[in-house]
Amino acid sequence: MRGTEHGPEDEPERPDGAGRAGSRRARNGRDGRDGMPHGPGGRTGSADPRTGAARARTGTAERSTGSGERRGGTAEQHAGTARRRGTGPAEQWRRTGPTGLRSTGRWRAGLAALRAGAPKLRTGVRWKISAAIALVGALVAIALSLVVHNAARVSMLDNARDLADERVQIAQRNFETSGRTNFPGIKIDDPGIPKDLLVKARAGRRATYIAEPSDGAPDIWAAVPLKDGRILSLHTRFTDRSATIMKDLDRALLIGSIAVVFGGCALGVLIGGQLSRRLRKAAAAAGQVAKGDTDVRVRDAIGGVVRDETDDLARAVDAMADALQQRIEAERRVTADIAHELRTPVTGLLTAAELLPPGRPTELVRDRAQAMRTLVEDVLEVARLDGASERAELQDILLGEFVSRRVAARDSGVEVRVVHESEVTTDPRRLERVLTNLLVNAAKHGRPPVEVTVEGRVIRVRDHGPGFPEDLLADGPSRFRTGSRDRAGHGHGLGLTIAAGQARVLGARLTFRNVRPAGAPEHVPAEGAVAVLWLPEHAPTNTGSFPMLPLPGN
């Protein structure tokens, strides 16, 4: 490891023979040579007293006019410094190793980078709960199995000891009366009797003894003294039937433990699955609230049957959604009220501007007054769309012909291409409003050429500007969001908001995306912006609830 000092006997051998470069430099300095750099390492000190600091940094052992003893100590100390600081190839090899890395910090940094780049596995709640229950069940089963195994073994050993004691008593009586023992395993003065048991028997006591040999099968001894001083003993082994019973018991405990573990897993999956389903439903409902659908309630989504922490979470999220909805509604009312109150004075201002004498100042006043009136009308239109009271006035039109006429009426130099004509049932006024706002946005924030493509029931409006901002692509258009800095022009964010609202009234879907070169990553600048209007296959109903059109590929 780095920083460890090695003595001469510990210095590893190197292929270049430079293992003791620091020691050779120390000997060269002690011999008082010319003070030139020594060894293949390159940087060493000189014999000049003014370069004492250099000698201290590089480990040169030469002493100059006695200052070497005062500053650096003996030549051997300087040699140790050279080995610690490492100027020669041997020290360099020792510090960096064969790979050439100077520090394990780079290894740690590389491992950290690999861990950061590695995909993180997502584990559901049900599997965590199942694993926890299985682990606890396994630990409990193992503990109970050990307790039962030991208790059964001790009980069987006690029974075997009692049986051996009874047999040796019977054998004693038979031997003293008839001279025969009548039991196998009974011996007189058995030389293999354990010493502890022999001591107790010679003391005139009947005793038993259990020996634990290396093979694991206990030896059971029983001994009793005879009247003539000899020792009658019985030796049996805890095998055969007792061992079979213990094996059967262990097998039953193992099967029971496995059943407990798998049963715990199944129970954990059931419990965790119910909790996981409720959490997923809560997350989905909360996601809908985050997207702006404040009418969704989490408690209704998960079902308020089980009163637990999930229900408390749902209540809290629903309370937050209620407060958010109330605040949004209040802001909408304030915005609509302000726009409504401004409508009359702005109309009067525009009328008064028409009475001003001709000139450049008059044109500026009229232009600003008209812009203010347009803003007020847009805010009022957004307020009406938010109220969900708008109804479509349906007509049958040829979509390609309608779009071509409306674009030509603007005389904006927009190219229209009809790939496939289709007859649709829609509200022409609202469709024109959507198309106009998309064209205005493309002209104001994008760059020419602007292209309109009609293919069946789909209208695409594309410009060649820097693309839509990421927040618009993620969340959709929002009032008073002016777009990214890269897209030219300024606005109030109402044009696309009105277009999206009118599309909802038509039962259509309006989507936005950016155009990038094929295979280009996300950080590559966009080469254009595309707004796609998907008209419904069936005419929308005037109930305020329109079917959500599935999104084909763009």
C-alpha cells in the first residue's frame, strides 16, 4: 500500500534492477561525489548549500559543509526519504503498480462512475413485503427447528440413559444371583470405560455417562459396582432407531420450514399486491391531477374501503387538489373579470383613436389599442373555453379545400399540400380559429418556409424554426407562457392555449413535436416545429364530453 516503508530486506525485486535506487543515491552522497543527479529518476539535489530544500524534496543524501547533518540527518535517513517520496523507477513502480495508476482514488472514481451509469433496478412494494415476510419466516422457522431438534435430542438421550441404567441394574441382580447378565453389551471390568464413570463406580455409586465422539453419534455408558469390587458396565451407541427418529424429525422440520417460507412469500405477495395496487392507482390519479385534471380524486380511484395510511395519503392529495382547483378557478374568474371590465374602455379607446388626425403618432396609438383589444378578446375566449360551456356548430366540409381557401385568404406565402381529401363534420369557425392560431404561432416564433399538409382528417403545420420549448412539449400549452428564448418573437401564450381549447370543443386532439435529424439525440437543436391536429372520425356531440381520439404515429 502507499505510504508503507520497507526495509532493505522488504524491498521487492524489479525487472530493471532499480529496487534500491534510493540506497545507491545515499551511498553516492556519502562518498562526496560531484553532486550531479543520480539514478534514472531524474530529479535529485545538488551539493550547493543553497539547494538544501531541493535535497530535502528529492531525498539526496549528500551533506554540504555540515548542513546535511543539521537539516537532513544521516545519509540513511535521506535514503529512507527517497524511498518514501519515490523518485526512481523502483519507487515509481511500487507506488503506481504495473497498471501505472498513481492512486486508488482513480479506481474509486471509476467504480463510482460505473455504479452511477448502471441501470437501477426498481423493486415493487409487494416484493419488498414478500421478501421481508419470507426472511422473518425463515429466521423463525430456523430458530424453532433448532429448538425442537435440540429438545428432542436431549429428551431421547435422557431416555437412552435411563434405559441403560435400568438394564445395568437388572444385569447386576442377575449376575449376583446366577452369574449371568442376560444383556448384550454388558462387560465386567471393561478397559474402555471412561475414567470419570470408573471413578464414580469405584466409589460405590451407580452412574451413567454420555460421551460425544468425533463421528457425532453419542456413546452411552452405565456402570455399577459388584460386591466383589469389580465393575459391571453397559456400553451402547445412540444410533440405529434413535438416529432414524432424529433424521425423520429433521426432515419434517425442514419441510415445515420450507412451507413456512413459501407460505410467507405468498402471504406477502397478497398483502403487498393489494397495497401496491392502491399505491399505483393513487400515483396514476395524482399524475392526472399534476397534468391539470383537477376533477380527479385519489380516494375515489383507490376506493375508500380500507382505512390505512394509503387512505390518509389519498385524503391529503385530494385536499391539495381541491385547494389547487379553487385557486385556479379564482385566478380564472379574476382574469375573466379583468378582461371583461377592460373590454368597454378598450373599445372606447379604439373608437377615440379613430378620431385622431392622421399621422405616425395616430397609427401607433391605433396599433397599440388594437393589440390591447385583441389581448382582451383572447383572455375572454380562454375564460369561455375553461368554462366548458362552448358547443360546436357542426357542418359537413371538404377539409383540404377548406384549409386551402383559408390559408390563401391570409396571403401569407404558406404552402398547402393536400395528400388525401376527406369530408369531415366539424365547426368551420372553430377549425379556422385553430388553423389561424397555428399559422400565427409559426410565423411569429418560427422561421419560413411554413408548410401545411392535409392528409385525410389530419392537418400538419410545420415551420423551420428552433422548435417548441420543452415545457410545452411536456405539459402542453398554457396561458401567458411566451415560449423559449430560441424561438423568435414575443407573445402572451394565449394563441396555442386557445387552439388547444377549440380543438377540445371540436373533439379533436392537438399535439406538438420538434423535428430533428434521423437518429439525432435530444440535445441536438431542432430543425423545425410541427403542430398536428387530429380531427375525430365521428362528429362530436354537444354534451361537452368528447371522445379522446387515439394517437396514430406522427
